[in-house]
Amino acid sequence: MIGAVLPVSSLLLGMAILLAGSGLIGTLLGLRAALEGYGGLTLGLVMSGFFTGYIVGAFTSPPLIRRVGHIRAFAAMAALASVTSMLYGLWVDPWVWWALRVVNGVAVVTLYMVIESWLNEQMHEQRSKIFSAYMMVSFAALGAGQFLIGLYGANALASFALVAVLFSLGLIPIALTPVVQPTPVDTQRLPLAHLYRVSPVGFSAGLISGLVSGAFWGLAAAFAAHQGLDDHQVAGLTAAAIFGGAFMQWPVGKVAEGRDRRAVLVGVCILAIAGAAGMFAVGPRSAAGLIAATAIYGAFSFSLYGLAVTQTHDRFHPSEALEATKALLLLNGIGAAVGPVLAGAVLSLTTPRSFPLVLAGLLSLLAGFTLWRIRRDAPVAEDERTAFVPVHRTSVAAVEMDPRVPHAEDTI
């Protein structure tokens, strides 16, 4: 047992360091873009590059890993992520940043795939415990990484250097961990049209949760800066959304047990809309109030993807659940790539303060569509519903880590 715990601990430590760097660079770029005077549409296009790279990497990373192996792929992508982090600070230009964001997205999704593939090999009968630990570490690292912006500020090259250091440091505990070569990762093969036919609410929730999460990660820091928050307060705002989302995953899961997931989804949308409305109402008048409203928004909006995955598991036969959730992951990534551009275009036509209204509008569409489907479709029978599991978007390898997915050892 000790031999299994040590590799898992090292993998989680390396993942935490990498996620701290990944969380920091998104906020850092948003703040620096605000200082450079980038308009909403320009910033949205720049920030969408990461999610575009994420989608590209979902298809290119598995063959790369199969060709060169997990260790070489991981080392190369960690180095690439480190180099791109420095180049952001050395070459401040929106088109260059967009290209770097694409490269960064490919690198990060490959890192996710490798680490999650290794974790899959270590799980065995401890699958639920390790998966839960992985989710907690992910949220904690993303949230903690936000506060590193206060060390040097968004205008300093040292902040970009710090991100590069974190990507390099994350390589060390993983590269020195003795683990077996994992099973190669496959890309998703289930058509998105089939996903919609079987689980229209899961499809819509996966897409719109991607739209709002992509918009939030891409534009929230710039929005907060335009409301007069300083670097430390912006870090507090984004971290509040992350920690709020992490905290509410389990209560939302408890509420979802034994109930029609679609009704829970509507309730979560309404509460997230209330948080977004609070963000708009408070605006620049109170930094503490704006952070508190953002925490409420994050607490509920970050649960949407988990509910989308659960609804998809409920609707699909267990033999198709893995491919269905892989397709949902791809759909969520598409939404995340479109979200910053869509929100940025609206901000260019209005004002930066309208950002929370864009989020509220998208969530209203999801709530309305879900209510329509509740009237149209019967709920899943209670004895056929799967357990709610807190998840967030990473890679297809994480989909296979989900304890609800049947595995070979479970059927022996």
C-alpha cells in the first residue's frame, strides 16, 4: 500500500504546482491586458486561444503520447509551457499572445493527460478516494495560484518568470516518481449529435457551462480591474469563485441525490444568476461586496459541469457512458473557446461592467431550455440514477478516472 501511496502523492504534488502556474497565468494575462488597454473583443480573442489549444490538444496529444511515451511527452510539454510563460512577458502583443495561448493550451492538456493516465494506473480499489483527492487538490491549487499575482504585480516580467518556474518545478516530483507506463489514451468517438439525442439537457449544460466558464476565466480579471480592484483584490475575487465552487460541489451533490437532476440544474442556474446580478449591482462601489457576489456566482456556476456529467451518465447505458462523457468534455471545451469571444464582443459594444449580465444571460438560456425539457421528457427512474461526483474539465484521462465509469478490474 505504501508503494502505491508514494507515487500518487508525488503525482498530486506535481499536479498542484502545475495548476498553480496555470491558474496564475490566466489572471496575470487578464490584468496585464487591462493595463495595456485591450478592448473586450481583443481580450476575448486572446483568452480563447487557450481553450482552442485545449481542443487541438485533445486530438493531437494521444498520438503524440503513443509515439514518444508518457515521460518524454510530459517533459517536452512542461518545457513548452515554461517557455511560453516567459514569452508572454517578453513580447506583449495580442496576436502573439493568442498564438502563445494556443500552444499553452496544447501543452497543458497533454500534461493533464499524462498525469491522469498515471493516476489511473495507481487507483485500483482506491479509485473513489484518489479521485476525490485529485479534485480537492485541483481546486486548492488553482485557488492558491491566484494570490501569487501579488508578489510582483501584473506589470512585472518577474510574474511571468514565476509562472515559468512553477511549470518547471512541477516536472520534478513527477519525473522522479517510479510509475509504470500507463495505457495509451484514446480520443472520443461518440458523435455530438447522438449525445444531444440521448441527453439534450446534459448536452446543453455541457455547452453552456463551457461558455460561462471560458468567459469567466478569460475576462473576470480584466472586469475586476475595470471596477477599480487592485492586483491583490483581483486575486481574491478569482480565488473566491474557485473556492466557492469547490465548497458547494458536495452540497449540490447531496441535493441532487434522489431528485430529478434537471430540476436541480435549474435551481443552480437561478442561484448563479443571482450571484452574477449581485456582481453587476455592486460594481465598483465595494470591493468586498463584489468579491462576495463573485463567490456566490462561482459556488453555483462551477457545479454546472458536474451536473451535466451526472445527467449524461443517467441517460446513457453504462457501456456508452465513457464515450458520452468524453464527447461532453469536447463540447464543454468548444463552449469555453467561444465564451470569451462572445462575451468580449458584447463588452466591446457596451461597457466592461456588463460582463456579469452576459453570464446571467447565458445561464438564463440554460434554465429556460431545461424547464422546457422537463415539461417534454420524463425524468430518469430513481433506481437508474448514478451518484453525483464533483468534477471539473481537464482531459479525457480524467473521464476514465471517474468512479462511475466501469473498469476492467470491476468486472473480474
